[in-house]
Amino acid sequence: MLFKHKIIFWITLGLLVFGFFRWLSGIAMPEIANAFAAGATAVIVSGLLAGYLLTNLGMSMNAIRNAAGIILFCVVFVLIGFVVIAFLLNSMIHNTTLFPFAITVMLVFMVNAAVACVVTILRNQYKEKITSARAAMAQSKSELQLLQSQLSPHFLFNTLNNLYGLSMTEPLRLPPLLLKLSDLLRYSVYEVKELFVPLQHEMEYIRNYTDFERLRLGDRLQLSMRTDGVVTAGCQIPPLMLIVFVENAFKHSRAAGENSIAIDINLARVGNQLVFSVRNSVAAGGNELKKERNSGFGLDSVRKRLNLLYPDRHKLRIEQKEGSHAVYLELECQ
């Protein structure tokens, strides 16, 4: 199919060139208009075709190493060639002889070959950039989908461990928790297939998660969640981006072993910027908690996703102080 398109292109180009020179020569010398147009078309199209084929051959054999230098040489040659052709045509008006005519035909052929060379090199460079950009996009999308597919099991493993512990101590509290878990898993299974989801869906997921933890922790939990007044319409963010920070806040607070767990969640929108923060309490020396295997997976995934989706367009700050741990994130609504 591609070869067929190329054939059609060259035939169309030849007809356009012939038509132009037939019209031009028909004004000044109608008696030889067809012959002149045919000759001019043969020289111009053959020159363009020769330059195109030779340039592609050179590029396929890696013979063209300095494309910029070749382009510069061809451009200079074309400019000089036009000047010489104009001079020769002017001289032939008064006295047409075989030698200047042959030189003129040769120069027209070479000038067109040089033009074709420049266009072909630039066209190939453009195609390579497009191909590289598409490959980079595909790679980034694959990496994001992999990270998102890993986030859901990460959350599920942590939650199942918590439910297992609760089943040993307070089994009667399991039924409502399992219903909340069903809502959470429904979102994490279906929504994470998209690169971006509506902000209100993500916030509903966080509310379901905090309700889940409220049922599980009971009076131990002191939760403050302020999102009132946040305009979510027209705002999209990556799925399961914010929940990682919330989940970590609960995990770190529980690991501190305190009777009271204090967590403060804030979401604000300033123009097109989302400002999200999570602060949780930790016991004295709690910032030096012994890390579990895979405990940093969620945060590492978020950092990678932020770098892929918001390169140089986000701010992530983590603060650890005596008695508290805080995360601050700023990013754009999509």
C-alpha cells in the first residue's frame, strides 16, 4: 500500500509540473509548448526522484552521518545553482548553443536532486522524532499501568492482614467492614484502568477508606478531614494517588502503639492547583520505626507516577517531626 501511494505521488507531481510548464511555455512559444513542458518535466522530476532515492539509500546504509552538514551544503548548492541557471538562460536568449544548454539541463537536474535530498533528510528526521515520541508515550503508559496494577494488590494485602487480626479479637465487627472493603475494591479494580479519574471519585474512595478505618479503630481514631468548598468539577487526577498518603498515615499511627490515633487530612483547590496534605501522630521516637518488607512500595510508586505524569509540575514534601509525620502535595488538575 505504501509503495502504491508513492507511485501515485510521483505521477501526480509529474502531471502538475508538466501542466505548469505547458501553461508557461504556451504563452511565449506555443509552437513548442508540449515538447518544452515534457523536457522540463523529465529533468525536474528525474532530479527530484534521483535525490530522493540516493538520499534514502545513503541513510539506509548509514552513509549519511552529518545530516546538518549535508543539508547546509545542499542549500548553498541550490542557491548557487539558481544563480548560474539564471545566467545561462539569459545568455541563451541571445545565442542558444549546445554546451550552455547541456550545462543548464545538468544544473537543473542537480539542483532538484539537492532539493529532494534536503526534503528527504528533514522528513526522515521528523518521522524519527514522531516515532521516538510515540515509543516514549507507550513506555510511559505501560509503566503507569504496571504501577497502578501493583497499587491495588498492595492495598488489598495490607487490608486483609488487618482483617485477619480483627477476626481473632472482634469477629462480630467483620460484616460491616467487609461491605466497605467491597466498595473499596470495586473502585480499585475498575477505576485504576484509566490514567486519570474525576477528583470526586478519588475523594469518595478516600472517604470509604476512612469510614472503613473508623469502623475498625473505633474511639481510638481522632480524624479530621476538611474538603468542604473544594470545586471538583472539571478536575481529574491519577487514580489511587492520594490514598497512598492516607493509608501510610493510618499505618504509621497504628504502628506507634498509642491508644489515640490523630490524623488530619486537608484538600484545597487554588485556581487549577490541588493542595493536599496528610498529618498523623506518632509516638516519641516513632519516626524511626523499623521498616517492614515492602513498606515503602506505595510511596515509591507515587513518586514514579508523579515524575511520569507531572515532570517538573508537582511538589511533594515529607516532614518528620517529633510526634508527627506530614505529607504535602501540590499538582495540577487535568
